Amino acid sequence: MSQSYQSIITLEPGKRSGKPCIRGLRITVYDVLSYLAAGMNDDEIVADVPGLTKADIRDCLAFAAERERQLLIAVCRHA
């Protein structure tokens, strides 16, 4: 899996309580995933969030997938 999100997703302690954000914007990965879960499509999200791109949305999904994979690995090691 490509990890191109690593240059896009940023963690800054003073911004949004240190949650993973997109390119230093105040939009978090969680925000984007919540919009998707609520049924918004890429075009609606991009129109609603200035500065966000469709590529950013894909990077949020890649970040979340990798984080889930890492969590599963950690749980399996401790089982």
C-alpha cells in the first residue's frame, strides 16, 4: 500500500488537540471520515471544506486503513 498520506496528514499538539489533520488545515481525518460515514460524497465534501481535495479524502482513508492495520497487529501481538 502506498503511504503517500504521510506527507499530507500532520500531527500538531496545539492544533485540534493533536488529532491528525490534513496538510496543517484545521480539518481532521476524523472529520472527513465522519462526512463519508454520514453519506456525503467526495464532491460534496470538497465543496463544503475549502482547501480540501479529493486526493486528501483518499489519503484520509489510507491513513485510517493503516492505523487500523497497526492496531490489529498490536492486539494480535498481545493476545
